[in-house]
Amino acid sequence: MTQGPQGPQGSQGSQGPDEPVAIPIEPELDLHSFVPADIPSVVDEYVRAAHEAGLRRLRLIHGRGRGVQRGIVQSVLERHPLVAEFSDDTDAHLGATWCVLK
């Protein structure tokens, strides 16, 4: 999975500002390093790539704060065609969401 020019923040390394950034496809994705405007596309691409890689249970870390990021993440998951179900990770005190893929 790659992410466009905006994210993740501070991880451009030798890449220019308009170069995509490769994100490893693992069962967990920490969204703290992404700018809020990129979260919907990052979650969508990550879910698609994870499904293609054969992953079926994902954990998306969005942080607690005021719940804005949580709302964005869960809104994307709610309408995503590859998502069977999702729920708050109660161990993370609403700072992460579990997602089960079809």
C-alpha cells in the first residue's frame, strides 16, 4: 500500500513531498502519523490491501481524543464493501477499532 503526498507525516525519508509512501500491510495500523484529511483514503486503501493479502481481522489505532478520528474511521468501515463488522477495542478505551473483513 502506498499513501499520497500528505502522509504519513515526517516519514518521507529520501522521497520527495509528492512521492507515495509505502505502508506495510500488517494486522494493525496506527493512524497517528497521518493528517486527518487523509484518514478516509488511508483506511480504504489499507482495508483493500489487507483483504488482498489475506488478512481478516484488523486493528486500526486512531487515538482517544474527542472521538473525531474514531468517527471518521468507523464511518469508512461502515460503508466499506469488504468489511463484515467492526467494533471498539474496549481494551484501548475507545482509542482503536477492531475490524473483521469478509
